Amino acid sequence: MEILDRLIDGDGRLRIGGERITASDGSGIDVLDPATAEVITAVASAGPADAADAIDAADSAAVSWSDTAPRERGEILRRAYELMVNRANEFAELIVLEMGKSFVESRGEVLYAAEFFRWFSEESVRNIGTIQLSPSGDKRILSIDQPVGVSLLITPWNFPAAMVTRKIGPALAAGCTMILKPASDTPLTALAMTDLLSEAGLPDGVVNVIPSNRSSMIVPKILADPRVRKLSFTGSTEVGKILLREAGSHVVNCSMELGGNSPFIVFDDADIEAAVEGAMIAKMRNGGQSCVAANRLYVHESVRDEFSRAFVTAMEEVQLGPGMDPGVDLGPLVNFSAQQDMSEFVGSSTASGSTVAAGGRAPDSPGFFYLPTVLTEVGNDDPILSQEIFGPVAPIVTFESEDEVISMANDTVHGLASYLYTNDLTKGMRVSEAIESGMVGLNRGVFSDPAAPFGGVKQSGIGREGAHVGMLEFLETKYIAADW
Ligand code: NAD
């Protein structure tokens, strides 16, 4: 495993201006294997001086990169796509090691992540302006879209590859240079990805990577630099709010992909087998550590027993274990604190009156594992329903009417994703329109598609990633008033 060996052998250095450098003050971050809780390796941890160097590098490369022909930018992205697909197994092992999900899921993530390179290689040649006649008929209105400029990308740990390519892909296609600060739990995949982009022909300084365990110290400094014009953040709503305040002080353009609290609604006329299958994906993909994870399962009272029985059986069949072991479906949670959170959620929910129908505890083994858990008899006022669970715990609540479940579903500050299962398409469309979320899965338990606009409303975010609009987030419109 060449990529991994290199990173483990001490190549976890910062990538700035095409150089591999240690942190200027020698700091490092230990990277743990969540399946054993043991340290795998350490990577450099950027401080303020390194962040300043990264801005210099991104700024120096900005003009030549934005002047690079869109087709050439697209071809670099296309080569990156091909390299990533060719090395899918190696990248998957890296993800298993630093993040914990199963090899099958990790490989799936790598292929999904690579698709953002392919999609945006195609979008890079579709930066299309407009020309229109003014309503008065005597003027021309021209609008062109130009790269927003040096961008700061901040990513979470839950999809160490896909959250990175979903930002780098459109930023490169748009002609922006960037500084990437990956999550401290999972910096290895991001470092390996930068090396892959260099191999694909990306010029030095276009993508600079600075893992850091001092984010709250360096990020405000980066946002305060007038050369930095864009923040693209994926992470929790809590941190997103802090960053919006900091970016607001300097009027930095922001795209925010934040936390969710997705309802999963099963109507009485749903195909229950399909709904269970969808719920298993929506709840258990990435071990529940997904922003679009089904967080609250609302099941019509008339199908509650049938759904709950089948769902509990499916949850009990999930194979838990280290991600590289054959047959494993569910790996560990990312760290000790995530494992503790599950115990606390289950403890407080049962204290509020719910029943553990499956799982409900951490197994007696090393690493940060937690059993697939189903809670039934959950009251609509149970505090678990207002938290982002981010793990393999599924609370089931019952409802009686369509109006009631819409109001339950919308009773949250979040609005990222929702799921509903019904065989009545009219009802399905009506509820899809009434529900307050950026995405709705109608008889589907998965959204992810680079060609689709991914994002939330309310406190789940601002802006969209993927689709054509994903590139527009890194472009700014210029209006040229023209007469001739
Ligand atoms: P997090 O908010 O703790 O961290 C996200 C990133 O921000 C990390 O790189 C972290 O190092 C950095 N960070 C943390 N504090 C910071 C600060 N004060 N200043 C600057 N940077 C800071 O989130 P996480 O635990 O890594 O990820 C899980 C969260 O991400 C969940 O809430 C999940 O819903 C959300 N998420 C959202 C999407 C989406 O598309 N909407 C996708 C994936 C994850």
C-alpha cells in the first residue's frame, strides 16, 4: 500500500506551494485508528506562520490558474478522476484506517468522491455568461462569471475524500486557488489527494493543504486576510455560526454545508419492505455519521409494528467490526467522544420513557464501537429528537395524520434532508413541497449524486454543492453595462 506507507513513514507534512514542509513551530497531530484507538502516525499541524505561507502560495498561483484555459483545467480534473479510480483500493484503505468505516463503504466513498472530479472536469468548460437587451431596448446588459478568488475550504472527518473533492472540484473548475484545512481526525486522505492532483498536472500553489489542531487560532487570521475572498465550510452548525460571524467581519463570500436532523417518514400506504431498506441506508450509511442520516423515524401508527419488527431484524443483522475485516458492514465511530455521545443519547432517551428494541450499548471490545440501536415508544418531546445523533441509533416515533407528521418533521432549526415513503405520488409530492429541507428523498434512502444540488435550508446551510450550481459558488457575476 504505497500511499499509506508513505504517509505513515512521515510524509504527513503540510503541502504549501508544491513543497512538503513541517510546521514552522514543529507541531504535529496524532492520527488514530478508531478500530483500535491506537496512533497510526502523526501529521504536521499548521500554525499562523504556515497559514500565512499558504495564503501567499495560493495568491501567487491565482492569476495564472484563473488564466489557464478551462479545457486544460478540466483535463487535469479528468486525469485526477482516473488516477483516483485506479487507486480506489488504496484510498479506501486509508479511509478505513483513519476514519473507521468498512472497506466496502470506504471504496464506495472513493468512487463517489472521484465523480466530483469527473463532473467538474465537464463543468469547467460551461462557465457561460449572458447578454441581454435592456427592457428599454437601447442598452446591452452583459454578465460574465469570474473566479471569486483565493478560497478557504474547511472539511469534516465523516467523508474524508468526498467532502474534499466536492469543494476542490468546483473551485478548480471555476479557476480559484485554495487553502484546504481538513479535519484533524482525518488529514491523511486530504494529503494523499493533493499528491494525486500534482500527479495529474496541477501547478504548484493551486491547492495548499494545512491540517491543524489550532483551527480557532488560524482560521480567523486567514479570513481576515483581504486576499482571501471565499469560505466554503462543511461541518457542524455550531462551528458554522462562529465562522459566519468571523467571515461577516470581512464580508467574505460564504458557502456553508452544516448539520442536519433528518426526518424519515413512513406513511400507512408505503411499501414497508422498501421503506425498511431505505431506512437502513438513510440511517446506517457511514454508521449514521452522515449529515443526511435519518435522525428521527416517524412511522404511521397502523404500520408501526410491521415496520419496527423488520427494521429491528435488519439492524440486528448488521455485522460490526474493524473496517478491513471481511463481511463487516459497520465499523467503529470516529472517536471516544462520539461513542460516549451514543451512550448518553440512549441513556437519556430511555430515562424519558423509550424502550431499547435492539443494541443500546457499546460492545466489550477495544476501539470506539457501538451496537446498531433501535429505540421504540419514543415520545415526541424526547430530547433525542432535537439532537444530531451522528451514530447508529434510530429512534422511532409514531404519528396519526399527514398534517401532524409535517409539523413534527419541520419542528427543528435544521433543514438539510428529509425522507418519505408512500405509494401515493400525489401525497408524496404534496409533503415534499411542505417539508422544510433542501433535499427530499421520495421513496429513496440516498441522495448523493455529483450532478444534483446538495445543501440545506434554515440552520443547515447556505448554498449548494454539486450540480452546475456547485461551480457558481466559486464564481462571481460581473455586470458590464455596454453601448455600441
Ligand atoms: P465540526 O464542525 O466540528 O468540524 C468541521 C471542520 O471545522 C473541521 O475541519 C474542524 O477542524 C473545523 N473547526 C472546528 N472548530 C473550528 C473553529 N472554531 N474554527 C475553524 N474551524 C474549526 O464538524 P465535524 O465533527 O468534523 O463533522 C460533523 C458535522 O459536519 C455534523 O454536524 C454534520 O452534519 C456536518 N456535515 C455536514 C455536511 C453537509 O453537507 N451539510 C456534510 C458532512 C458533515
